[in-house]
Amino acid sequence: MSTKTMKAVIQHSYGQPAQVLKIEQVPLPSFDESSDKLLVRVKAVSINPLDYIMIKGGLKFLVNEPMPVIPGADVSGVVVKAGRGTGFKEGDEVFGFINMFIRSSMAEYCTIFAQNCALKPKALSHEEASCLPVAGLTAIQALQLHSGPKDSAFIPAGLGGVGSIALQLAKPYAGFKRTITTASTAKVELVKKHISDVDEVIDYKKVDETKAIPARSCDFVLDQFGKPSRYVRYMRKPPTGTRAQGKPSIISIMTPPNAEKCQEGWEMRVNTFMQIGLNTMDRATRLKIPGWIRYDSFYALPRGKDLQILADLADLGKLRPIIHKVFPLDQAVEAIILAESKPAGKVVICMSK
């Protein structure tokens, strides 16, 4: 590399993106060639709710980061240097997920653990591939937690980052026969356009979903709003004595799991007081859900093997992220602000050509 500095999005404090983020020239990240990491020339990153939550300081009760920092967890790019024994080499096109308390993908170069990466799907552009890591891993790992019947899956928010990918995975990957989702009036036709095999799209602005979806008709629900007990009425009750593997599932990606799973997902330990609080909240949630339903919540783990499954499905034409708009690096702040408004599809920042 001929340059010793790079452009990056720099966060100087917690607050509104327009006030605390700037595009600056900063040193290239250091790299140890004996490590299990990759140095990647970043081509594109997508923006997740976690990004603007952390920029605003929504998780500083867990880690009050020393500033300045570079935001960003999703990444797609090209390997510049690979640590020994990583299985990757210079020139490989990869995509991956940087731990949320490390971040750093919103820059022209970043480092990432090799185990958190996979080869980029050939069928997708870097912009599309950058939309898969956080949302795709969340979607696929939620579906992996279900082992019961697979007649009908209710996956709300069909144009959301996680919802749109889970809808695309529900049939070819998880084996469900029927899928149901929700969208606002303006987005109903967009869901049908981008996800052609969805069976029912409920316009929640016009129709009460509790009347549109019959009671006891679903085998799986993906809770994306932190209210898992509201879905109990939809779940198909199994015969008495059914083992855990045969139960319907409500899987939440917004309700905090117990302390053990939080620490696994956050890749950090929390103090005893917080462990007690997390375990108490998890038990309180479970008390509202009957025992004949399998309930679980989790934070996505950056598993390379799951990224590879996503890549394979994309190359088979079974999976394609929905992009709302792509911004150049110099307009990264505008991109983050737009992403927070929840547009119809992912917002992406193109870091380099």
C-alpha cells in the first residue's frame, strides 16, 4: 500500500450523528501477520440499528468507549494481508461481522478476525454482500433455533434488514411451507416484488394482524419488537406430551436473553449486578409464555460457517439483500441519518471502488 493514512468515519463523542461524526484522515490500522486476522480494503458497509444506537450512546452502560472510534460492524471488501493459518489470502473477496464493541468497518481499511468472515458470494456486489453479516446471521441463527413443525412462519417487518432476509431463508433454508409478513401500505408491493414467494403480506396500517392471522395457526414467529408474549395467540398448540423438538417457537431478537447468552453475544463479561438483572428479566418474560411453546432470545454470533451458508444461498439465487440507497464515503453521516428513519431496504456506504 502506497498510502499511510486512510479516510474514515470518526466518532468523537456520544450524540446525534450529525454532531459527533466527521470524515477524517487517520492512520491505517496496524496489522500483525502472525495473528488470526485479516487486513481488508473495505469496499462497502451497511448500516444496522446497532450502529446508530451505539453512536448515540445507547449502550454506554455496558462499555463507555474511549473516543475517538470508527463505527461499523458489517463489511465487504478485499483481503490485503492475511494472518498465518487463516485460510485466506491476498486478493480474496470477503464479507464479515466485526464485534459490536470493536466496530471499525466505516473506513477504507479495517482488520477483522478471519473466523468472522467468509468468501463473498460471487452473485452479489460488495454493496449487497455488506448487507448480509449482522442481519443475515441474526436471521439464520433465529431459524436454527426452531426444531418444531414447519407449516407456517410469521416473520413481521418484511422489508426490515432481518425480516427481509429471514423471509427469504424461511422456505429454502428452514423448510417452511408458508410465510406471512407485515408491511406498511407503501411497502406492501415492494415486499411482493423483492420476495416473490411470500404467501401473505398484511398491511398493518389497514388491517389488524390479530384478525388477519387465525389463532393457533403458526409454528414459528420471529419477534423483532421485544414483545414476544403478544404472539402466543398465534401459536399452533401441539399434542399433550410433545417433546421440546416438536414445539412451536417464538424467537426474539429484541428481548434481552439471560446473562450467559448476553455475554456470549457481546463477547464480554458483565458485572454480577447486571447478570442478576438480565436473568431476572429473562425469567419474567418466560413466565408470560406457556410451556408448550419454545421461547428463546439471543444476540447473533459472528460465525464464519453461517456466513458461508448465506453466501451459498445467494449464489444459488435464493437470497438477495434489499438495498434502499448507496452513499459515497463522504456522505456517510447522511447515510446513517437516513438509515435511522427505517427506509424500505438497507442503506449502504461505498467506501472505495
